[in-house]
Amino acid sequence: MQFYNRTCDRVFGYAFERCLNRADTMIVCREAFIDMYFDISDLRTAPNVDYWQRKQVDKTLRYLVRKNRLSLIHEKTLADIPDSLTADEKEDLWRRINRTIDIDPWRLVPVPGRTSVFTVLADQAASDMSYMSPLDIAKAAGIVLLIFAMIGGAGFGAYCFLFRGSSGGVEAMEEIFLDERSYDAYNEESRVRVTDEDINRLIREAFGGLDDEGGLSSHSAVTRNSSKEPVYTADDAINDRLKVILDEILTDEMSDTERLWAIYYYVGTHIRYETVSDRSEEQLKLLRYYFKHQTGDSRHYAMLFQSLCNAAGYDCEMIKGRFVLNGDTEFRRDILHYWNRMRLNGMYYYYDCEADTDEFGTQVREYYFMATDGNTKWSVWNRDHQ
């Protein structure tokens, strides 16, 4: 509330500069403050509050324009922009924000001697239900009942397994160890003898040609490290676009490291970061969204990198996990994140193109390019990924 009171006039001025009419400005202000509420942690990395709020207003405005929620009719000139809002206008805007999101600062404040964890949770649930439709409440109740049924079923199964009475026979697990017939066909001649020469050959194949900084030497063959044949999607139009990209960035003279860096750099410089509300992980859906908008979040970075690598003959997959922010401080925060894993020369290499790229696609670093257990990037990778 203090943050709102101190900056409301300034945010209103930003919005009015872009909308030039009061109705749209109030809508943009409301949505911008809601976005600030959810993205408040990003303020730590911003140069200053003024820059961060301008960026939030611009992001909100673009979203509302795409959704056709603004009239965009100019009512006044820039010279008529008000310096401040009246007290009634501030109060009205705050009521609009409160109707959209529950940010009552006193709702969960414990009362000494009267508050317990159960009353806090009950208060939270009651407050959240006030914003839910009857259908949403019914769905939530069904999920709760399903969870209780699953817990009860698991408990009953554990009870039957641990406390069932003995039937006088031999248990299934004991039968495996007591049945001597299992060993009749086994003898010393059945063992596979592995010589020292075989072991050294396997080690050379697995680790030969690797440098310490995160890659394969220029003499490594693609056919040894890849799935040999390109792997494409089920959509011919998408496949044609992937082929065009690879033809533009890859040459036959490139080593594996150079080919993978070319793909990594292409992905980093051809996607602008944007949060996408749809949480799908389906390959074609993510690729179609990227080719239509050239924007996306970590899923789109990882899926485009995976698809290009597979089309180039590499065995690459997308991994879902958590990215650790401020891991060495009290402000540690884990966020849902996606990256890639690839098998080369018998070793797993990890890639995180989205984390190595700025949001505008103008810079691609190498902190997470080909990180593997054994090179200098591995400690940084382990620190930031879970």
C-alpha cells in the first residue's frame, strides 16, 4: 500500500503518455500494479524503481493491446497530462485492484493467543473461495477428495503389506532366494571374461578426443555422437523450417562443438523472452508458437534447441527442473525452468540457452554451454540447476 501511494501518480503519468485518454490509463494502471505485485522480486536486478515501473507499464500496455482491451482514442494532448490523481481517484483505483487480486496486508497477521496454523489456512481458503466460481469450488472439492482417497488407499496398501498374517507358506520374495533351480543353469563357464585391453578400449572410446573446457575436439565424427539419422517432428511444415535453419548455420567442415555452438547461438539470438501463460510441454505446440511469434520462455528455447539438434542428428532431450536464483544468499528462490541434455561420446552434456541469453536476444554467453561432469563449467551448472 505504501508503494502504491508513493508511486501511483508517477505510474499514472507513464500510462497517460502512452494512452492519451483517461479510461485506458486507469485500466493500464490497474493491470500494471497487479503485474508489479507478482513480479516484485525482479526489482532487485533493476537499475532503479523508475526504470522498472516504466518497463512494467510498457509490458502491460502491449498485453492489453494484443487482447483488444483498450479503446486507444486520444482525448488530450501531452500538455494536459495531470500531475497527480485526486484522493478519490486513487481510492477508486485501489478498489479496482483489490477486486482483481487479494492483497489485504492484514488478512494473515497472527493474533497472539488466538491464531494457529489451522486458522491461518482456513482464513486463506475462505478468502480464496470468495474469488472462485461455483464450478471452480466443485473442481477443487473433487481434487481434495481424490487426494484423500489416494492417501487412504496408499495407507491401506501399506497396512496389508506390513501387517498381513502369515499363511504358513513361503513368501514370494523368499521363494526367489530359496529356489535352487535358479542357479542350475549358471556355472563358471557362463561368465563373460573382460580383459584389460577391452577396458582400455572402452575408456578411449568414451573419453578420447575431449578437451577440458567443454567440448569435443575438431576431429570427432558426428556419426559417433549422434543418432546417425535426423529425427524430425510429425509436421512436415515445421520440419522444412528446421531444415532451412540448419542449412543456413551449419557446414560440413564444422566440428561437433562448432555445430552445436552454431545451433545454440541461433536459438539465443532468434527468440525474445516472454512469459507464456500456456504451460504445455508438447513439442509441436511449442514450435508453432515460436515460429508464429519469435518469442517464448525457457520451454520454447529448450524445445527449439532440441528439435534443431535432433534434425542435425544429435540425441538431445528437454529437461524440466528448477533454476536457483541468489543461491548463496538469504533471498534464494527456485523457479520452474527447462533446459537440454545431450549424450555425446558416452557422456551427458547439459545446455541452458535461455539462461545464457538476455531477454532481447542480443547476447549469448557460454556459462552453460556443454557443461559436463569433469569440465570447468560443471560447478556453476550444479550451483544453478536442480
